Amino acid sequence: MRYIRPSSLEDAVGLLANASGKAAILAGGSDLLVRMKGGFIEPDVIIDIKAIDALGRIIENDDGFVIGAAVPCAVLGENTALRNAWPGVVEGARLIGSKQVQGRCTIVGNLCNASPAADSVPALVAAGARALVRGPAGSRTIAVETIPVGPGKTSLAPGEIIEAILLDKRQRHSGDAYQRFTPRTEMDIAVVSAAVNLTLNDQGVVEKARVALGAAAPTVLLVEEAADILVGSRVDDGALERLAEACSAACRPIDDKRGTVEFRKKVAGVLAKRVALTAYQRAGQK
Amino acid sequence: MLDRSKIVGSPVSRIDGPLKVTGAAKYAAEHFEPGMLFGHVALATIAAGRILAIDTRAAERLQGVVKIYTHENRPKAAYRDSKWKDAVALPGHPFRPLENDRVLFDGQPVAFVVAETPEAARDAAGLIHVHYAAETPNTHIVAEQHNSYEPPVARMKQFLPPPPRGDAEAAFAAAPHKVSADYVLPGEHHNPMELFAATVRFEDEGRLTIQDKTQGSQNSRDYVCGVFGLDPDKVIVKNDFVGGAFGQALRPKHHLFLAVMASLDLSRSMKVEMTRREMFYLSWRPSCVQTVSLAADDEGYLQAVLHHAVHTTSRHEDYQENVANWSGLAYKCDNVKISYELVKLDLATPGDMRAPGAASGVAALETAMDELACEVGIDPLELRVRNFVHRDQNQDKAITSKALHACYREGAERFGWVARSPTPRSMRDGNDLVGWGMAGGIWEAMMSKGEAKVRLSADGHVTVSAAASDIGTGTYTILGQLAAEVFDCPIDAVTVDIGRSNLPKTGVEGGSWTAATTGSAVQAAAKAVVKTLLGHAQSMENSPLAEASEEQVEISEGRLVLEANHQVGTAIADIMAAAGLDAVEEQAKVGPDILSMRRYAAYSHSAVFVEVKIDEELGVVRVTRVVSAVAAGRILNAKTARSQILGGVVMGIGMALHEEGLIDHRTGRIMNHNLAEYHVPAHADIHDIDVIFVEEQDQRASPIGVKGLGEIGIVGVAAAVSNAIFHATGKRIRNLPITIDKILESEAVQ
């Protein structure tokens, strides 16, 4: 097994593209090292991207935010501008594992690990976040929801690496929120999770909405029919009930130790209502 | 003398705290020896059957591998079971690692790799292929409970059920109010921070110095010497620091056997540290099925108590704990029938886990008491008050002390119990249902035989030594406090030397008896030092203490003085100088007072009050408030004592809501053998816990008046949580842990 710590993204892409055998990218390592220790994977090459300066920064520009692939989740929470603009995204990132884990783990790692229960992904999907992907054929920008294609599987081509997550500049009267359900209050895996991102008009009516559910299907679900229910509403009780029904109906969960299909469907609806209300309150304050 | 209480009782911070927080305190696996080898265990992947063949070829080829042991090449060890029995062994046949081809439980060691590095040993263990003839395992206690039996040999006499009194069945049938239900507890698994580990230093002339994770260094030494036929004078076992043990490290485990075996075989120093996974296969709280039937008259006075308990044991040993007897002594009742049986399953031998027996049995009893309170229609606290008894009816003995009324009163007041609305589902906080529940706790206040040595130097420095262990409970600190009290010195003038097998004899640390035992021994030895000093003082010319008796003197500010008049006395330095001594040293031996024990039984007691808030849409339970009021005699250190109770409460919350060993009964294998899947409460699950120690004087339980605190904190907590959940939801869930699915699926009583 080789461990390489390149100092530029070009080198990382080159190493990844030319690696013989199985290659793995190491950022926080909170999934990779655990899987290696458990004997589930044994990479031939490990490419540690933490020494690439550009990947370790959060940049705010005219278009919004660029979050480098090696930025630990804890750092997201310390960025006041990001927290104010995208509180739901930050909420998701700061629910992963423990404080110690958050000091290492990254949202890009969470995305590429492609767990349906990934905590940071639903809020990114609801936020309409995009991933800046660099590969042997150059760069491309794609919606985050197109990256995981099933548990543990991504749509990234061989040699491709996510350089950063892009979040739009926040519009007025916008807000997002994320909640997950876990039996234990922390250090637990989401049974179901929900994220809602709303933009209101000056009258407080929802103009744009995106609703995402986690752990409810093989990949994080973007539930457009649920978003359609919120658009045109003031997130009143009637809209919330229909939202919950739409979310429950959209779920395609599994039965496991953490919850049954029936329970997950119910909880998806309950959480969607709760996060929609929080997102609405946050949007109204801006 | 001790009533001065300048130091004893006060919240002294742990004297070993700075070593622990700076990393200077070394645990068993943190010791290194030049040229040492490392061991790693390969575990069975079936729960019952035989090993047909073990292919170690690939493992042996791995660089760094020194030797691989299996049952086919294991060096000889003792033949007789008696040599394998440690001080707390069980009836039956002790487990012998790599003894033969028989697999008795999932996770049993089937091979042991010794290598130059821990990594090589671990990798090689993964390359060992074992071919089994697997048999169909039985691991389900509920399915197998009809195969239960009364243990033919008692582990301890007090674990046997008391003789029946009155006619419980007839009284139950005739009573106007009755409840009867089954309570099911899953197996629980120990997960102390520190993993089992042993570092063996192989020395000249066959001497071994072993750093072991154990609750008794002398127990480990005697085990090793028995099994390998070693001279006890040539083996020293140390356990200076223990990172939590809770009963799991009472008995020596296979890491110790394997480390010593390889060390002797290869004449090299050795280290073996278990993995977290291996911790799940050893000394676990047994799964348990209980039937509790209670009957009362219209005023709630108990008319009948019937408690039948069945718990798991292994194929090869009869593990026993006191599950059900508490039901015969917690409350006044003249018609009692208690029965206790075991069921053999294809699982590792269970073992003691914090308040073994009581944690399980009192959980059932105290839930049943709550059910009875509802049935009779009186407040659950009032039901308990009405049935208070100041006698151990099981043994027909008086009780040394029982300040349980104070626990009820002070606990209820602190909690605000009077504001409880009796009807289930009648209290809310916003969208949350609120439930208030309570339960009582009880644990035996024990003392064992123990010795300690105390040395007072002319410069005033004190050294206390005993082979006692500090398993995180604060033993170092309380022994230091007790000595500082006698010698009227600051605690930093006391060196506490414990955790070594070649120190004065001490039993294993467990059962909440260490403070009572070693604490009393330290006090006795310190008093013996004072007596010796007095003798030397009285040999001095014109001694002002010439007429004084040992009861009349004490030490104050470096002088031996008359208790009644501190002006009269002699400096310790002068006494020693006159006697030509650098120090005075005395050893003392203590033990339970046999005469007193014939007449009295001693218990610690508690009352636990719990508030839960339940998000009804999701079924999520949060334990938002706990008040634990404890009567445990004299409190030696307010801070470490509180910590003991806090830890017990947290563990009780885990028992109520989270902890459950999940077994795939088709294969007999434990599925959640890691901390990601075996849940204990996380920090965010724990809210306010308030600990009250009520005043309780007891000079019979132990010479220093303590009853012990290691266990009482957990007893009753699971029932109090369960009762609070019932109060919040109207749902009575009798199989722990009370997970969300059980809350959502069960029906509320009307």
C-alpha cells in the first residue's frame, strides 16, 4: 500500500488517473480509515489531499461560497457568513459523528461515501449545491444529487475528484433547515432525515422550494412534488399536512435495526413538516 | 477521632487525577519492554461445534510472525479444574483457552498469533482459516427458559432463594389488588474505556512482572501461578491504573493466560491487548426472564410477593447472581415465594456487571410496584412508604441502618414529586408528553477480609500500602484521605501505594466493598501507628503523655497530643528521634464482624426519581431530570461519591433505553459487537442528574461507617425510567431496552 500526499490538485488527479490497482482519496478519513480497519477495503494507493492548500479553504465570492474538498465540517460551523447564509447546510455538517469526528470529516467525503443516511447531503441537495469535479478530461460542475447513485456508489468517472462544493449566493427571504431522526441524541446514524430550502416573496409566500429526504431510499431523494406543495403557500397547517403526505409517499426505505419501512415513512413526513417550519421562519427573518 | 472530619467527607479531587489527565498514568497495555512480542487472538466464528482443522500456513508465512498457537500445540497447563479456579470462580469448569477442539461460544479464542509487531499479529490472525463442524446453537433465553434448572452448587449462599414464608399463592389469590407480569432483560455488555490487556516482562530466573487489566492483582497472580505451576514469590502482577471495569475484570481473562503462556514458552516479554469486539464475548450481564406477582389490600399493604427469575449461563459454568431475593426484603410482606433458576445457552459465561443481580431483579420488582400502585390507585411513592420494613425478612435479621425514609423525603422534595399528576398522559411540555416515575434501589453493604500497611516518617510523610485496586472509583483518594485524617496532615503528604500483588493482602475490588474493607484496614493500621508512637513517647523521660491511653491521644499539627488538651504532647519528630527511628510502620488486618453479621444485615438504599419527555410523533424518549437520593452510610469523599452515583444513573439510563446485545439466534453470534451498534447513552442524552446523600450513621456495616457506592447508583434507575415512560404515555413496556419501536407499537392502558 502506498500513501501519497500531493501538494497540487493536478498531481492528485494525475496520481488518481494513473494509479494501478485500487486508489482511495483521503481527506478526513472518518469513513476510509474505519472501512480499512474493518477489513472492508484495502486500497493499493491512498492519496491524501489535505496538503493541497486550495482544498482547505472556504471562499465567499460574488457567486456564493466555494467550500474546498478538504475543509473539515467543524470549520463550516465557524464561518459566520456561511452559517448565516446556509444554516441548514451547516446543521447537517455538524451532526456528523462527534465533535472529534467533525474536526476531521468533510462534506465532500460524506457525499462520496454515498451513504443514503449521510447527514450533510440532504441539506446540500435542498440547497441546490453543485460539485466542482476535476478529472483527466478537465473540469465540470454537476448537481450534488447526481453524485451518489446507490449505497457506496458514485457517478464519478475513474480519475475524477471533487474539488469543491459550490453554494449559491443567498437571495433575500431565503432559509434552509435540516433535521434527522436518531434514537440516540448524538453519535448515531440517521434513521430518516429531511432538509428544506425556501425562498419567499415580499408577502411571505413561498416562491421557490426544494425538499430532500435522507435514509429514505438508496440515495438522498429530491422530492419535487413535496416542493410544489410548499410553493405558493405560507407554510400553513394544510400545506404542512400535504407536505408530510407527499414526503411519506415518496420514501422507498428499507427495514433494518434502526427502523421499519412504515416508521421511516411516518418520520419522513414529521421531519419534513418540522424543517419546513424552521426554514420558513429563517427565511422570514432575512 | 474521625468525627473531626477535616478531610474525610470533603470533595477532595482525585490524587491520581493529574497523572491521568496528563497521560502519565500508564495502563496495562501502555507498558513496553525491550524485545517484546505481541499477541493477537483469532476468534471462533461459530457458537457451538468442533474445530475440524486449522490452516495456519498463510499466517505463518507473514513476515514478523513468531509462532501460532492452537489447541493442537498449546503448551501444557494445569490438569485439574481447581488450579484454574480464581478467587471469584464459579461452580462448573473454568474456561481453558486453546484446550481442545470444542467451541462453546461465539468469539471463543481458537488460535493465538505471536509476532514481532501488533500489526503482524493482527494481520496473521486474519489469515488463519478454521474449518468447523458447526452444531445448531441455542442462544435464545425466552425460547429455552423451559429448560431451566436450579443451580446444583451455589456460587454464594446468599444467592440462593430464601425459604418461602407464609402462603404466597393463597394470599395472592385472595387479595383484592394484584399484578402479575413477565419482564425480559436482554444481555448487556461491558464497555469500559480500557480494553483487557496484559504486558508480561520476562525476567531472569523465571521471574515475571505482569501489568494486567484486572480488579485484583493478587487474584491474577494466584491464577497464573495455579495454571502454570509458578512460584508466587516470582510473579508480580500490577494494576496501578484501571480504566473502568465494573465487574468484568474480576476474573482473569484469556489475554492473561495467553500472554503468560507465550512468554514462558518463548522466554520473551509479551503483550496482548484485546480488541473492542472481544470485550463483547466476556463476562456480560446475562439475559434474564422474570415473573413478578404482587398483591395488596385496599390500602396498598403488600399481601403476597412472588418472584421467579431465570437467567442465562454458559455450557461449562453456572454463573449466579442475586436477582430475585431483593423482592423478599425490600418491603414488608409475610407471604413470599422466590425462585431462581439458570438456563444453559451456547454463549460465553456471563459475569458480574455493576450491581449484578440487583440491577436486573430490582428493575422487575420496582416496575411491578409501580403497576401495583396504579392497580390500588395510590401514589407509587406512598405505596413504598406504606410497605417500609426495618428488618431483613429473608434472613430474619435486624438491619444495621436504613435511612430510606430520608431518601424518599429528600428525593421527592428536590424533584418536586408533590406536583405530579397521577393520571398517565396528563402532563405535557409543549408537544412533549411528560412522565414522572420513581423506584427504590437496594444493594448489600459488604466488607471482606483485607490488610493494609501504614508508615509514618519522622518528617511527617505518610505511606499507605495495600494490594487494593482503584478501578476508577477513587480508591487512591479515599485511602489518602483516611490516612491524612488520622495524622492530621494534608493529603499531599500521603503516598498511596496500591495496585501491586506484593503488597498487603486484599481481595478483588468489587461488590462495593473496597472502601469498607481497605478503608477500615488503613484506618486500623494508622491507629496502630499512633499507638506505637504513644509507646515510644511514654518511654521518653518526663513524657507529658505518660499516663495517657491510646483512646486519649491523637495527632495534631505534627505532634502526638492529648485529645482533650492539645497543649499537652510531644512532636512526632522528637518521639522518633528519641526512639532512634526514621519511621513507624504498622500493618493491620480487618474483616467482617462475624458476631454482628449473625444478628444484622447491612444494605445501602436509594430512591430514584426520573422525568422523561417524549416526542409522541416520533416515540423518542429523553430523560430530562434524575434525582437519586442515596443512603449509604458515611460518605468519604463528596466528589468521588457523587461521580459513582452519576455513573450508575447513566448506566441505568442505558439499561432502560439503549443497551442490548443482539444475537442472531440462527448462528448464535453477537451482531452488534462494537460501540457503533451497541448503544450506550451519548453525552447529549444525559441532562440534569442530582445526587443527594442522606445522613446515615452506621458503625455496624463497617468500622469506618461506609457501605460502599459502586453499585447502588444503577439499582432502580431502569425501573424509574420505565415507570416515567408509563406515566407519560400510558404504555407499560416490560422488555428492556424501551426502544422507539416498542413505544410506538404498544397500546396505552385506559
